[in-house]
Amino acid sequence: MTYNEILNDLKNKIYKPVYLLYGEESYFIDKITDYISENVLTEAEKAFNQVVIYGKDTDVTSVIQAARRFPMMSNHQVVIVKEAQHLKPLSELDVYFENPLKSTILVLAIKETQKLDKRTKAIKLAEKIGAVLESKKPYENEMIKWVSTLANSYGLTLTPGAQRLMYEYIGADLSRLDSEMKKLKTASADKSQVNEEDVSKNIGINREFNIFELQKAIGTKKALAAYQITDYFAKNPKSTYIGLAIKQIYDYFTRILKLHYATDKSKNGLAAAIGVNPFFVDEYKTAASYYPVAKILRIVSFLREADIKSKGMGGTYTDGDIYKELIYKIMHV
């Protein structure tokens, strides 16, 4: 099942006896686990019918014993096993999955695990009787759409610029995006549409010195502006971590490269090819005129060198030194 399918069923009070949640993206696992924890039982029912245990502190036998208990003065009991990746071996849960207690909702939150062996009897049974979710990180080209979807879930409508600014500033950290969107909702309760200025003001982004403006400066060959922004980054490392800045510049040039190779040259075709809102296509076309394919390939090598230096390999460098060298090379490639 997908994340949205599971959440919609839960909101409609359609419960499964087992929720097996695993994968590298903890956000979706936490959201489903938290929803079950907060909404299935009333506060009075939770005292006797909800238990949270950790995989490190228990074993399969104890989990099965907890799941086989009947609820007290309630239709359901909820058993949540957090960090269930430490529950070994998971395959022994097949004994319970063969005959689960219908009144129990058993949640197994398995993090830091990209794959489970779906050939095992336990996993096949879990898929048959319950909900199994592989929680994957969204692809980079899906992130702007995800920002929009998340905003809509909070009743917000973000302009294309605001969506991009949220992503460029926060990156693909879904948990942080969710947290910042809550702040934005509180601060923008009386607004029908949220723009870049609203995001800058309420999320704590410097309007002049952010990764969004750096990309625009690079894309239009405005060297002075690029130096000023990266100088701000170097002096205020908490505002933009250098490793993230390098990655986002890399992503920026990757999109320009995709634009060069796109077969459909219409605005919508180019937007789809590079994974941005059509609103920004002209900006990328301008950047592409300054950076042909051969130059981009050289810039990618510059970015790799900068990334190595930022990790302290091959010598000791300050963030300022790395930024200055990188911007100089990009502007003079």
C-alpha cells in the first residue's frame, strides 16, 4: 500500500491488524505511527490499551504476547514497536501473522532498512492480512511537487517561487519541511496565497543571501553577487551548510544539462525534462546559454573537488576558501 492509501484508510477508521512500515525515509513511517498513536484510541482508552515498546528492549515472543492480549473497555488495543529493525528475527512473527487478533493493531516501525526480504513467510503474510509500506525518499525531481502537496495538506497555496525557495533552503528533509510548513501555516492563517517574501520572513531565510539567489547569480554570470552570497554563507555556516550548498549547485547544473539534451523544447516539455515548474524554464534557458554541455562537465568536476575539500580530505580549507575557488572556476570556465 502507499502512504496516502494507508493514511486515508486510517482517517476513515479502516484498520488493519498489522502495519509493517520500513525503509530509508523515516518521515512516512513516523507520520503513520503517530497518527495511529494519537487517533485510534481515546485518551481514556489509551491508559489500558496502548503500549509502545522498542525493538532493542524486547523480543519477538514478548511482542506476540502483547499483541494477543484483549482490549479492556475498548474495541481495539494498539501495540507499537518502534525501532523494530532491532527485533530479531522478524521471520518468527509469522506465528502471529497466521492468526492475528482482530482487536489488536500491531505497528512495526522498521527504520534504517532500505529493503526487506519479501520472500519470507512473515512478509508475505503481513502483506496478505495487513498494510506493508516501503518508505522511500522522494526523487529530487519530485520535491517541488511534494512541497506543494504538503502545503495543500495544511490548507496553504504557495506560489512557484515560494515552493522552490522552501525546497532550496531546506532540501529533501521531509520532517523539517513538515515542521517549517506548520510554522508557515500559523503565520499565514489569513492569507490565501503564500509568496517568497512570506517564506523568507517566517522560515528565517535571508532574502538576499540564500541558495536560490546564488543559483540565479551563477545562472546569469553575476560574479559579484555570487561572491557576496557565498561570503555570507562562509561567515554564517548555520544558514547554509557548505555540503548542502555544493549539492544544490550540482543539482542546478544537472538540470541545465538535462535541458540541453531535452527533445521536447516546448516550455512544458522542458519543465518536465528538468523537473521544475514551467514558471522557471526561462531562467534555466538563460543559464544554458552561458553554460554549454562541455562547460557543465568541467563544472561538475569542480564541484566534486569542492565537495572533497569540504569534508576535510586532502588538506585543511575554510568554507570561504572553498567557496571563492569554486565560484571563480565556475565563472571563468
